[in-house]
Amino acid sequence: MAAVTPLLETSVLSRSFGGLRAVDAVNFSLESGEIRAIIGPNGAGKTTFVSLVCGRIPPTSGAIRFAGEDITMLPAHRRVRRGIAYTFQITSVYANLTAFDNVALAVQRRLLDEPQEKASRPALAAATMDALERLGLAERADTIAGTLSYGHQRLLEVAMGLALKPRLLILDEPTQGLSDGEIDNFIGLVRDMARDSTVLLIEHNMPVVMALAGRITVFDAGRILAEGAPEVIRADPAVQQAYLGTAAT
């Protein structure tokens, strides 16, 4: 049987900032349909790693392949067109636009890239409201984004990523600022999204990680410290020492 090509693969991927090796020769593989979590202490290189994957910063060395294609040198906007969407650790919504208009911009980008879909005004409005409804934001469609609570701005950003219908959706600390009830709803939403998209999740909330991830990759000092199923990671002594501590007991 022929080997299945990973959706995302990095080979000895590295990024240095002066004398700091933020990402150090990382070999990483992600299969289509996974919900994968990346965890690790602050400064472990998690956000730098996904910034390399989505093209926000270039690597110092190494390679990135997406769906079998070398994308190492592709700019970020072309990676979006290939199907990679990234929601930032810090919200990046357009503060002076309504929630509807924020999502509509993402939908419009996708419709323009998909000539088989009719980029009509009704299609744009329907797709925009669908994304807002899935995130529980339909009633706030006409609200100026900058006046939304921080948690709702995070959800709006996820709606913008979801509206792109990506093959790979990267969520960086998506539950930060959400209430317990919103987190419960978000867990269900991610499971729903995973039916259509592969999800790569950076998250410090360990109950969320354990509830969602089929596999967990642990970063420490720019390298992969451990990788495996949640129960394997929870029991790993090196992971407990580096990150989980008493949370693993």
C-alpha cells in the first residue's frame, strides 16, 4: 500500500533571532483530519513554529511541505489560497468594521479564489451569517468589532478563519478570554469544524487539550520534547517536569 502523504510536514525547520534558536531543527508531520494540539511552556517556540508554517516569518533553514507541495518560500497570502488559515494569539480583527463585515471580507476572499462558486451578494451574505451563527455571534453581526468583549473578538477571529473553509485551521490560544460556558461551546465547535478541516491547536487550557486532541506535540526550548496520544503525554515524566507539573496527576 502506498504511503499517505501528510497534509503538513516540516523537515529540520529552524528559526533564529540573533543568538536565540526559537525553533530548532523541528521535524513535524500532520495528517488530514487530525485535531492536533501543540503545548509547552512560555517561550517554547510554539507560536514561532506556526508563524513559520503560515508564512508570517521566514525560516532560517529547513523546509515546509503542504499537501505534498514545497511551500517554504511562499508568502503568507498564497498559503491562505492553498488552504491554510491562522487565527492569532492576539486578536487581529478590523476594529472599526462590524462583525458581519469582518467575516464578509474573509468570505469574499474565498469566493474570489473559487470561480466555481458564485460570488453574488446573497451568497456572500449567507456564507457570512453561517460562520457567525456557528460561533454564536449572529446577534452581534451589526456590532462594531472593536466594541465586542475580548472573548467575542476571539470568536469573531475564529469565524473569519472558518469562513475561508481552510484545509488546515491553526488556532493560537483560542479559548483565552472565553467564559466556561463559551469554552464548552467552543469544544463542540472544533469537533464540528474537524469534519471539514484539519485543526492545529495551540492551547494552555489542558482540559480543552485533553478533550479535543487526538495527538499532542510538546515543545520545549524550540524542539519537540514528546509526541503522542493525550494519555501518553499526561504520563510522560519529561513532559510533567517541563510543563504539566501537578496538572498531570
